[in-house]
Amino acid sequence: MNQEKCPCCPNHCSIDHLSCGRGMEHFGKQNNDNEPKSSGEQVIMDLRKCGHLLHHNKELDTNELLSHFSEEELNQLHELLSKIHNNI
């Protein structure tokens, strides 16, 4: 049995017995109730995972993280994310 605990809610469930959708999403586990029904829902889940990772891991090396993208991909990502935060 895995003893790792979920950081997504106050229950701190074992990852073997997750009880909330946020925990299942965080660890990439899905059940029928949590399964994305569209590509839009999958994008939202991915954005939440990234936001959670960045929020709770402030010590991450951002240069290392961004090294996975080309300059063109970084510019595209910036443009796409700007569409969201400029329209909220």
C-alpha cells in the first residue's frame, strides 16, 4: 500500500484511497465521474494541474520547467493564456 498523501484537500487521503475529484485529478487517476467528457474539460484539468503544481512548488526551477518548450511554443502558450486572463 502506498503511504503517499494527497495535498488537495483537508482529508489528506492515501493515494490508494482518494475520495475527491481534485485528488484523482492531481494524481492522474480517473473514474467514470471524473473522466473528462470533452477536450475542453481535459484542457481545464491540465490547467488546474499546472496551477496547482506552480502554486505549491515555489522552489521549482522555472528555467528547467520552461526548457521543455521551444521559443515558438512559449510565445504560443503566452498568447493562448493571455486570451483567458485578458477576458476575465
